[in-house]
Amino acid sequence: MVMEVPVPQPSTEFGEDLRRRRLDAGLSLTAMSAAVHYSKAQLSKVERGIKPPSRDLVRLCDAVLKADGALNALGTPAVAGTPNAAVPEEVDEEDWMMQLSPDGRGRFQPLGRRQVVGAGAASLMRLGMGGPGPVTPAEGTGMLEASRALFAHYRRLGQSLQPGFLLPALIAQTHTLRELSARSDGANRRELLELASRYAEYIGWLVQESGNEQAALWWTQRAVDLAAAGGDPALAGYALVRRALITLYQDDAEQTVALARRAQSGKLPPRIRGLAAQREAQGHALAGDHRACLRALDRARALLARHEGSPDATVIGSMHLPDSVGMVTGWCLVDLGRPGEAAEELDRQLSLVSGDALRTQARYGVRRALAYASDGEIEHACTLAEPLLDGVATIRSATITIDLHRLARVLARHPDHTSVRRLGPRLGTLSRLPTS
């Protein structure tokens, strides 16, 4: 089947409303051009309906003219052809199959028993798991301690390596924990399943970083299933936050807010509700709703300030942000069309992040460079972006690449700057989305 994708047409409604609001605000085309850092010629074409506005221009105009999201709603096309972060169809898997090739390529696939036999895989070398007997409490406790330490090391490695280097080891470790839990009972079984669920959730995030959203959703659902089997239904709430991250990067504000709100039930732990409120704020920022965004951020800060749960439990969400609400505030201000405020907040927050957290530095560093570029500070944006590019090339993040592409697009409007011409070729190469 061949599906034709309709080409977006210029929005005359947006252009007319933009012109009306600009004139009502007493701004000339020259003044408006200076405020949003777009040329008068481009603004004129948008107002006359000759050229469709970019998402970045829509956000900036909405903020400058204090439209409270009205221009954003007119200038943002409905998200078409993207699933509402639907969970992939379940496979009644009994076996996980992983293929590792010497050329660096790999493949993972869950298979039911009949599929394994039908594919002839049953004749492959089988690895014994220590016989059918139960795991002793001492063995289970030892494995838990070692696996928790490993998990912390893997998360640190994930800051500086491509996902593909870590995924085989993480998948194998998740399988080991799953198998050990089946031969354990009591507290050990619950803790093994809980830790396996954290591994699976982290795999889901790394898979999303590699550009495979459907596989990310599959692993997130596996994490939910493992946690539920261990008597912890709360991770299902965090799975909604993870799904909302996917819709966020699809520019789907409505779905992002809806999913995040579903994860704020009073029955869930404060940390999960706080992370959900942060994600809701990001969705409101996409929609240009400044007040709703700030309200959600206030809820997030109050919830994340509450410390509950075991000190030995693995951290849900980022472990590399000293002030996650502050950093997300800076993130949201970019999408709210307030790049100057965003740049100041991101400056403050990035000064708190460890230099070893390469992926975090790159993610929010590129966002900061985008904020400065959108605010017309082209030279400073290039100065900030240039030292990040080696790290971006190393970690190969699909989500960071989205912002890198936005940065490249903003800088391309200023070809007269020497620094833009110098960075242009490499930005063009790195802003191509990695494939899974």
C-alpha cells in the first residue's frame, strides 16, 4: 500500500491573525522582525499567507504579542500519522533472542516457544541456569547487591556511550533477574522483579535514544509487567510519563498533557507524580500555555521535594539533574517563545551538572544554544554549541538530534556569520536522525 502524505499549505488564518495582533500592539513589521529575530521579508510572507510559519516562529510571535497560546493553536498543524503512543502488540514470549554480529550490528526479538522451534532456534546452544532447584536466599541477596551496583555503573556509562554498546548487556542482565525471580520467593523475588523492571525501563529509554519509539514502548510495557509481578503497580504510572515523552518529541501537546495527567493519581508515589507534573508542564509549553505550564512546574517542585521510599531503591527518572524542575523550566521557556529567559535559566542549571554527565550536558547544552540563537545571539550560540558536537557524535541520541536540527535551522538564517559557516557542515551531518 502506498500512502500519500499531504503537503502542508500556508495558513492564511494564522497570517491574518498575526498581522491583526501586531498592529493592535502598535508594532511595525521592522519592530516585530527585531523582536523575533526573523527577517521582515519572511514575516511579510507569513502574514500574507504566502509562506507557512515554522514552529519556532509561531512560538516567538505568540510570546511577543502575548497571545496566550492563540497564535500557537492557529500555527500548529494537527499531528497526523503518528500513533498516540500506543503500546505495541504484546507477544506471549517465552524466549528472548539476541543476535550480535562482529560488524557491530545487533538484533533483539521476543519469541513464543512455537516460533523458536519453527525457526530452528531450538537447536542452538542452550545455557543452563543452574538446574531446576530454587535460588537460596543468600544467592538471591548476593545477586541483588551486585545487580544494583551494576545498574548504577550502566547508567553512568549511558551518559557517554551510544545505546547500542550497552543494550546487549542490559538485556542479558534483565533476563537473568527475571529467571532468578522465578526460582526465588518472598522478599528476594519481589526485589529481583523490581530491579528487573528498572533495567527494562532503562532499556526502553535507551532504545528511544536510538530512534526506535515502538521498541521503547515495548520495553516500557515489559517494565510495567515485571513490576506488577513483584507487587509494585506504581511503575504503570511512570510508564505514562515515558509514553508522554514520546508524544512530546512528536510535538503532540494534547497527548503529552493527557498522558501526564493520568500519571498524577494520588495513589502513586510523590516522585512519579512530580515527574508527571514536569512532563505536563512541557506539554503546556508546546501548546503555548504559559500559566498552565508554571502551575504544573509548581506542583512538580512540591512533589519532588517529598522523600519517600527505601534509600536502597533505584532512582526513577534522571539521576544527573541536581534541580530537575529548574532545568525543565528552562526547557519549557524555549517552547513558550521566551528564549532570553530560557537561556538565563539553562545557564544556571548547566553550571550544576557534572561534567561527566555527557549526555545530560549535550541535551540541555544544545537546548541552551538553541535559546541563545532564537534570541538573536548567534555568535554566543555557536560558541556554546561547538564544544558539544564531539559529545553529540559520541552518544548518538535521536532526541538530542531533534533540537540540534532546530538549532541548525535557526543558524542557517544567518549565513553572514563566520561561526555559522564554520559550524554549518558538521551541524548538517550531526542533525540527521540516527536510525535504530
